Amino acid sequence: MTTTSTAPEVVPGHRSAEHLPSLARLTAVELRKLVDTRAGRWLLITIGLVSAVIVALLLVYAEAPEQTFAVFFTTALLPVGVLLPVLGILSITSEWSQRTALTTFALVPRRERVITAKLVAVVLAALGAVLSSLAFAAAGTAIAGATGGAGTWRIEGALVAHAVVFQVASVLMGAGFGLLLLNTPLAIVSYLVLPIIWSIVGELVRPLNRAAEWLDTGRTMEPLFTAEVTAGQWQRLAVSLVLWLVVPVVAGTVRTMRREVA
């Protein structure tokens, strides 16, 4: 009597779907990586310290009517938005600079899952930065109210939503540069310098003034610091993010998927 085996064929190097780590688990791992490295840990500490210093300076030097929850919150957004993309860069490039990419992609051969988890992790970090800014702003407002400042708690919900857009877009732009260049110093310098150069050129070269209004993120993101953003401003923001966010992320993903791991 002949029996037929029903056991699934085992293909070398293949892992069945039920044994693949979930996206939530991969994201948790990537979040842990953000604080496991010395650079990432100190960058997060620096972001918190910057927020605290901004609030302290406003309490000391700002006029009493300006010591409000909205002012504390919006003033802390820009410096945090400058530092947060560096965290996005480190989340990508640290795999290559510390030579852990081989281990990571051996454990999770489908690189797109790792990249997605990294992007989700930095977005969660950006949301955490917004929450921490709200917490520091609340502390500053409470102190201002107790020491003679305005201490006004009113804030537009749209302003908080715009802050989320600003921080998420900023950190994803950093991650995009990291994916595209896969080198920490080069990605950080490129992210910080290229937009500044473009902003200067767009300001000084008259034929490029019109293009700069649509492609200079320094200009297109500025309305996010207010509660009112017009349809035209949203359109210009979207166009600039296609250039500085979507293109680097897509091109960087393709490069990361194809690059040989040594």
C-alpha cells in the first residue's frame, strides 16, 4: 500500500507567512533601536532638552501676554522639527554604518517589511514629539499663570493637526535622505544643506522665485505654524513634499532593496 505524504515541501531560504514577524513586532523592534544606540538616545534627550529650554526662555524673556499655551507650543516646533529628521536618518543609516544590515535582512529577507517598519517607527516618534511639545507647553502655561503671565490655555485644534503634519513630514524627509544615501554623515549634511542652498538660490535668482514658492519647504511649511492654511498653501506644500519627501523615499527604497549587503 502506497502512502502519500501531505507535509508541505520545504524550500530552502523560504519562511512561511505564519512564521514571519508581524509589522507591529518589527515596528516595536525599530522603536527600540532608536534608543539602543548612543547617538539616537542622546538625540532624543536633546530634543526634550530643547523643548524645555524654549519654554524656559519664553517664561523669562517673553512679554506676559505672549505666555500662552499656543505660543509655547508653536515656538518649540521649529527646533524640534530640525532635530527630528536626524533621528529619521539614523534609523535608516545605522543599519549600514554599524554593519547590522546583514543580520537584519537575514532574519527578515523581505526588505520592504523592514523599511516599512522603520518608516512607521519614525512616524510614531514624530507623534511622540508632538505630545512632548504639548506637555512642555502645558507646563509652561501653568507656570506662566502662577507667575503673572497670561497663562491662556486656548489653542486651535487645527494648529495641533498642522503640527502633526509638520513633524511627520520632517521626519519622513530625513528618513528619505537616509534611504537614498545610506550614509549617516552624507545624509545629514545633504538634508540640512541642500534645502538651504535651494532656498537661497530661489530667493536671489529672480527667474526661480516662482518655482521656490512651490518647491522651497522653508516657505511651504511656514503656514503650518498657524491655525489657518488656505487651499493654495496646501497645494504648494504637497508639491514641495513630492520633491523632498516622496522622491527620496521611493528612490531610496529602490536602492535599499537592490543594494548588496556586505
